[in-house]
Amino acid sequence: MAQITPPVGFNLFVLQGMTGKDLLYIARVTLPMFFLMVAAVLIIYFVPQLVTWLPQQMAP
């Protein structure tokens, strides 16, 4: 998430250099992906069984 959030979002600067668009525009269009990542982190935090289910199935 830190790669796409200002002020230190390195990927934002790379995209700005590649497209020539304004940094605020690029930050604004990345918001949907940021909110999806926040939702994923919240799901993992509140339902950790989702993450540990597959490793538990692989135990002998």
C-alpha cells in the first residue's frame, strides 16, 4: 500500500514520469485499488482463519 500512497508512493512517481500526468491525478485514480487493499487487510485482520486454512490442510 505504501507504494501507491502519497507522499512517498514510489510507483506514483514512476507513473508520473511514464505518462506525464499530474501526480494528484495519478494518486486519485489509484484510490480504488488502495481501498481494495485496505479491505483485504481488514478481512485478514478480522478473519485470520482465511489465511491459515490452507497451511493447516497441508500439515501431515
